[in-house]
Amino acid sequence: GWRALLLPQLNRQSLYVYGSEVAVEKECKRQLESGVFVIHPFSPMSYYIMVMMAITFLNLIGIPMEIAFLDGDSGLAWESFNVFSDTLFLMDVVLNFRMGIITEDAEQEAILDIKKIRVSYLRTWFIPDVIAAFPIGYILLFADLHYHNDDNPSKANKMMRILMFVRILSLIRLARVSRLVRFFNEVEKVSNANLEVVRLFFRILSLFMMIFLLCHWNGCIQYFVPMLEEFPTDCWVRKENLMNSTVIVKYSWGVFRALSQMIALSYGSMDAPTYIEMWIVMVSMVSGCMMYTILVANATTMIANLDPAAKEYKSKMSRLEHYMTFMKLPPELQLRISNYYQARYGGKWFDEKYIMDTISSSLKEQVLMVMCSKLLKKVPMFQNREETFINDVLLKLHYEVFQEGDVIVRQNVPGDRMFFIDHGEAVMETESYERELCDGDFFGTCVLTKGKHLATVKALTDCQCFSLSWDDFQEALRSFPDIKKD
């Protein structure tokens, strides 16, 4: 039913984070067992962020246009949109107290605890969101209705001044730019973090949107200030003979003047600015400097933060493709090899053996404890054993990846390794039965005797496993003779 809209959806992003369909199902079960109304970050309802981002951007474009150019007659359609936006932003504040959080230290689990979500939201985006959600649209709608229904000229004139003040006050809604930043951050988190191109795209898009808004706001200010002075005879609007022009023409001239001043090309006209306009020119020039600074800073940051691991991976893949082409491998095999590298390294190259060899044995033990301790504890022969023995075995585990369709072990073939499935699904089959294996399961216990495998195990999905070889297991047992006797 409707609860399915709150649960994590099975898609590329959730599979990347959790590793397998079984892990996603466990996350669904974890959320259902919590018994509270919480929206998971990977749920279908999280896509409303995209809608909110679009509505926020329209607000940041439309609000300055309404105040500067529509002259108090914004029309029913725009007023309806304002009321709709205010309602949506108020609802969003409430929903954020129920929206799960993804953090870097969440150990691949979304935070679904209501108290933690509340504290996190109150400490971060709550105050900017409440300010940005102030329902100016409702106030403007009621004030407009009262103004148009009032026949008393003096009261109508007074109401007109109040209406203008409220419209200027509505500039507070431009604080919704903070929401735009937050929505971009949230979209980047739930997008496939594995793809550096996707993350780079969102950063570049957000940068250009911010620069566009800066130019747009400057263009509106160019016309807004003369309007507040009721268009004196020496203002640029009268000089350019724009009093009776359309909104598009006025806006085009405003943006032209703003861009001319921001890039320090000219004043946007042949005449020097008046005293009041001089301040607008200075604001435009300063904002132009800010625009240059933002562009240079972001470009420098993007170049500096280019993922060296991703670049190394591309370099390795390029060499691999040349090798496969030179050896004239079949296209199907080439694709499987490429997919293996993607599954094994996640688009970023690292030398795992080198990393594990360079850290201390204590750190290596802690790393493997985090990754594999739960897997070992599920195996009967490792239950209720000395911690030192478990740690010794952990240090001898090796990480392996198998693709869908790979035969991991074959029946009646001598076994030299035991496998523990970290993420993925496999099937164990003999002539008489089949059994599905998933996260946390193990197979290949013939490592105890180095006998033959009793069944064939085939990967149903990409499987991330840890293996323990017979030689390494025997080496661990030599230090624990009591366990070896058992």
C-alpha cells in the first residue's frame, strides 16, 4: 500500500549503496520494524526533491520579476502559484522532520531514528527553511483582494502603500536560494555516487544556476530602484523611452545594463549614471567580481578534486581494452571482463594488497573486523572461539568478486577454499536439490579436510565474498592446538 512509498526502492543507486537485492530488502525490513512514519532517502517519495528544486528555481526567477516589472498587477495565475509554493514550502518543513538522512559515517545505513533526524534538521537547515517558507503569498492575496474591493479612495491609497511594502517584504522569499543549495546536495547524495561524471554534472549545473540567478537579480534591481523613485526624468528608463514598453523589453534592457556593469564593459548606455544609479552600478560591479571569484574558485576546486583514483581506473581500463583488442577476445568476454573490473573496483583504482601491507597489523585487524566479523560469527566452527583465534583467521581472509553466472566452486572438485558471502546471491545445486545463498551465508566447509565439494555453487548476481584458503586455515590452527583437536 502507501507504506511502499516510504521504503527504499530497488534501483541502481540503492544497489550501489547496499550491494544486493537482499540487502535492500533487509533495509526495507529494518524500516518497517521501526514502526514509525519515516521517508527513506532512496524511496520513490524522495523524487519530490526534483520537483521542489524546480519550484524553488521558478520562485527565485519569478519573485524579482513580479516585484520589479509587474507593477502590483501580477495576475491570478502568478498569485495562485505563490500560494501553492508557500503551501508546498511549509509542508516541506514538516516533511523534513520525517526524512531519513544519509551520512558518510552511517555505515551504509540511512538514519531513520526520529530524534536524530529532528536534532540534525534543527541544527542545520530548519531556520533558513522557516524564513524562506514565510507565507508572503497568502498575505499578498488577502491584501490584493481587500485593495480591489475597497471603494474608499483614501483607504485604497493607504492599502496601495501597504501592498507595496508587503511586496518589498516578499524579497525575504529569495532566502529560498538556501533551499536550492540543500536540494542540490540531497540530489547529489541519492544519485549514483559511483559515477564521478554525475556528481560533476550536478556541481556544474548548480554553479551555472547560481550565476544565472545573480545576473537575473541584478537585471531586476536595475529597473526596481528607478521604480521606487517613481521614475525621475534623468533615470535610465526614461532616457531609453521604456515607460510604455512591454515587460520583456524592460527586462532585456535591465539584464543588458547589469551584464555590462558586471563584466566592467560599460554602464549599459551612453550616459553616465545618476547619483542613485551610481550605487546600482557599484553593486553590479561588486557582484560581477563575486561572479568571477565564484567561477575561478569552483573551476580550481573541480580541477583539484578530480578523483585521482578514478583517473587511474580509466587508465587501467584503457590498457585493458587495448590488450583485449590485441588478443582478439570475443566481444562477450571483453564485456564480462569490463563488468568485472567495474564490480571489483567500483570505477576507482586501488591496490588493496599494497594498502593492507602498509598499515599496521592492529589496523589491518580492525579493518577486517569491521568487514568480516559478522560473517565469521555465523559459521558454527567459529562460534564461541577465542577472540585471538578469530582475529588470526580474519587476517588471512581475501576479498573476491564473482559476476552473475560465474561458477564459484564445482561439485566433486577438491576444495582448497571456504567462502563467506558479504553481498550478493548464489545458488548451491546438486542433482537432487537446490538452495539459494545470500548475504551472510557460507559454503566450502570441506576446507576442514581438503575434501571434494559436495555441490556446485553458481553466482546469481554480482557476489562480493571473502575466502579462506586451506593453507591459511591450517596455519591459524597451528597456533591453537586445542581448537585443532576439536
